[in-house]
Amino acid sequence: MIRPMRRPPIILVSADVESNGKEFHDLSTSLSARYQQILLSVGALPLILPCTTSTRMIAESVRRCDGVMLTGGDDVDPRLHRGSATRKLRALAGVTPDGGARDYRELVVIQEIFNQQKPLLAICRGHQLLNVALGGTLYLDLPTEVRGRTEHGQQEQRNEIVHEARLTPDSLLAKITGTQKLGVNSTHHQAVKRVAGALKASATAPDGVVEGLELRPGDRACPFLLSVQFHPERLADRHPAHRALFAAFVQACAAEGQNEL
């Protein structure tokens, strides 16, 4: 008897939006190749989330995948979580140039993740949007709103560890990495402020900024849900703990795919 070959788990990956793409200068999608490279290296097949605001098509995209990865990019629109913020603070947000379509698209994706019970790994912007989607808020600009802080906007060292994050004992993040102190990179000026009720912090920077989130036990459930403020895809080639995040996520997605065969 010939056994059917196991297909690689399919990961739906969100992309950023550029107002001026290379070809014809059209509104374009943009995604660092590092996200795809790390997923391929741990046995997954990445597919890009279509650039649509059709709820039906977004839901179908989630349905046809085994898991979802939300990536980094421009700031979340502050009107979604900080409507009462000052005009000066709102002006510091570098929101997406597509009129909020990416925010809408990924909010629908998050809703469908829970509806369809799919694994989720959210990185940087994805980490922030997940918190907003579930009712939390964000700091609109750390240099303005948090004093005596760790330096978080270290763009020139985006591929290097620049500070430690303290991991919550027995958290999913601590179990995956096998440590309670994880060196991370840091390239953001916004961060989680009020943690959504369904979530709990699994990692914090030395100044208390939330570096990781996972679900609290409760009404909401998901086969795998982890979000991080840092960019593990930029460290995974040299730091096994960061590679382990993707391996654990893809393993959860593979299990999801097997359940649907």
C-alpha cells in the first residue's frame, strides 16, 4: 500500500503595503524575504494573503491554510484603539498608505483565526494589532509616552540582539525557547499599552514594555497563539531559540493540517 505523501503545512502570511511600488509605481504589497525563508527552512509553504477587503475571500484564504503569520510593517491606525489621543500623538503614527485596508484585512483574519481555530504567530505590527483586535491599546510613540525606557528603535542593528526580554515562567514562549531570558532585536516606536483581557504578557523588556503575548485560559481558544514585539526572523539563522519559535508554530500548523485530511 502506498502511503500519501504529507504535504508541507501552508502558512498564510500578511504583507505590508507600499504607496509606490517598483513596477508602474502602483500601490503594492511588500514582504521581507526573511519571513518566507525561515518558514521554508522549517518545512512550511508560505503563501501571501491577497490584497482584498472582501470578508468572504479573507475567510476563504484562512480556511485554505493551516496557520497564519502576521508580520511587521506600518503602524496600526490609532483611531482603532486610541481615539481620544492628542492630535500631536496621532500625527506620530506612520499608518499604512492604503486607507486602512491592511488594518481591516488583518482584523478579519484574526476574527477568522478564532472562528476556524487556526494557529497564529504574530510579529511586531502583528503583535500590536492582535492586542488591538481583542480590545487592548498601544503606546503611539514610546519616546514621547514612556520615560526612562530601554532604547527600542534600533533600526541600524535590526539583525542583532540589543537587549534582553524577561520571559514569564511556564509561558508558551519560555517553554519553546527553554529559557527565561531571551536576547532580542528592537526596531519599533510603538508598543502594547493596555493588554487585552483575553491576553497575558509572556515577555517584557527591562523597562516593562510588553515583548510577548499569549492567550489567557478562558472563553477564547486557539490551537497555538503567540505574538512577539521583536523580529525573530532576523535572528533565527544564528540563534536557535528564535528558530525554535517558527519550528513550534509550524509543528502546530502541521498537526492542524493532519486533522483536516
